[in-house]
Amino acid sequence: MKRDEGGRVAGKVALVTGGAAGLGEAIARLLAREGARVMVTDIDEESGARVAADIGEAARFRRLDVTDEAQWVSVIGDVMAEFGRLDVLVNNAGISEPGNIEDESYDHWKRVMTVNADSVFLGCKHAVRAMKEGGGGSIVNIASALALKAGAMFVAYCASKAAVTILTKSVALHCAENGYNIRCNSVHPGAIETPMFERYLDMAVGDREATRKFFESQHPLGRVGKPDDIAYAVVYLASDESGFVTGEELCVDGGNVIS
Ligand SMILES: NC(=O)c1ccc[n+]([C@@H]2O[C@H](COP(=O)([O-])OP(=O)(O)OC[C@H]3O[C@@H](n4cnc5c(N)ncnc54)[C@H](O)[C@@H]3O)[C@@H](O)[C@H]2O)c1
């Protein structure tokens, strides 16, 4: 992959979680194309290593289960050893499985909260320490349109992403008030064509095409999103272009939340 030495995040070092597929892969690739060095992380070691190898010299891969605090400490240590600094953390890894308040089990609720929300707490906590040492940074948390607009079929998912949204603001305020030069923002995708979205089409009762049309109809722009729609937003928040933006909710959802 061709890197742009003068790109929008040139010289920065980024850690991306869930970077083996979907949004995380697109984000890692675009950050690298825009000049960053990237630590791609995931629990899927084979695909993650393939993404990093394909990006080339600018990327490394490490296994990181985002629910495991010891692994966070170890991987951030690896970032410092490999690249000498951490400027950007993208907390992207997440799971989405349907469940309403009547059929959701407590075990599944806890699993979704752990993978989607506890993980972002852990990532922010350990990244802030590393970023402080380097004089600042930018944390981008991937939430969801469903953090801002409830879906009856997604009780745990909505709650986990709402937790990420307000956690983001708390981290942003703490860092601002302490003069750390660390910004923290959330991105709220609508439905985006990734393996996660494909699994929803597979689960659909009835026709896949009808389900896709239903998803499209939920977005006033009349389509579902592409991974790069999200990656461009992340690069903006990771870059110095967004230097006066912190604690913000950036919806990239074709108008879903406002409709
Ligand atoms: N695709 C969408 O429509 C959509 C919409 C709104 C928000 N999101 C959010 O965007 C993020 C990425 O979604 P996606 O569509 O790319 O998902 P995906 O399922 O296509 O890919 C997710 C990646 O995260 C990894 N992962 C899962 N659990 C992990 C863990 N415990 N530790 C580390 N890695 C783990 C998976 O191995 C996979 O590579 C998620 O947080 C998701 O909730 C997606």
C-alpha cells in the first residue's frame, strides 16, 4: 500500500482495535495511507496479520482482546517499543447481536457491555497514560447511531453504545481540564457494509434483498454506508484538522439519527 508521507496524519502513531475486518480494517488502511504508522489489533490473528502485512512497513499486528486489561498494557507497551509514541487510539472493536428486553439474557447483556463499553474504558485509561508522555493525542471511540436513537431489538447494544458516548465526554473533559492536549470524540455510524452487516442480512427472516432495502430506507440519503465513510471521519478526528473538537458525537449515518 502506498503511504503518503505528507498525509493528513503524517508522523502519527495509531492503535486500532478490531482492525482485522470491517470498519477497523478500513480505518487502519486509511490512517496508513494518510501517513500514520499503525498497530493493527484484533482477536482474529490470521486476518489481522494479513491486513498489517498488506499495509506494509507502516503497520504491525498484535493480538488484543479488548476485554483483557493485561493485554491492553502489554500491547501499548509494544506500541511504545516499536514506534516510540502513541498519538491516536481508535476504539473500534465491538459486537452486535439482537435482543429485546424480554428475550435478552443477563449473561448476554454482560457480554455486550464488556466487549463494547468496558473495553473502551480500558483503552481510554491506558492510552491517556501513554499519550500524556508524548504531549497529547486523539482518542476516537466508535459508538453507533443506536447510541442516540433506541432500537427495541438492541437493548444491550444501545445501552453499551450510549455508555461509550458519555464515557467519551467524561474522558474529553478530564483531559481538557488537566491540560493534557488529548482529545476524545465518538463516531456514530449508521448501517455500514461490513461482515457485521452481512451477518444481519443472513439472520433476516425472509428475503435478504428486502432486508437490505429496509436498512437503506432507514437512512434518508437512501443507502447504507461504506467502511470508508467512517474511516474518513476517523482520520479527521485523528488529525490536527480537528484540533478544537473534543467530546463531540459525529454521526456518519446518512441522516438516520435526525430522521
Ligand atoms: N457495521 C455497522 O453497521 C455498524 C454500525 C454502527 C456501529 N458499528 C460499530 O463499529 C465497530 C466495528 O463494526 P464492524 O461492522 O466493522 O464489525 P465486524 O464484526 O465486521 O468486525 C469487528 C472486528 O472486531 C473484532 N473483535 C470482536 N470482538 C473483539 C474483542 N473482544 N477484542 C478485539 N477484537 C474484537 C472482530 O474479530 C472483527 O475483526 C463496532 O464497534 C460496531 O458496533 C458498526
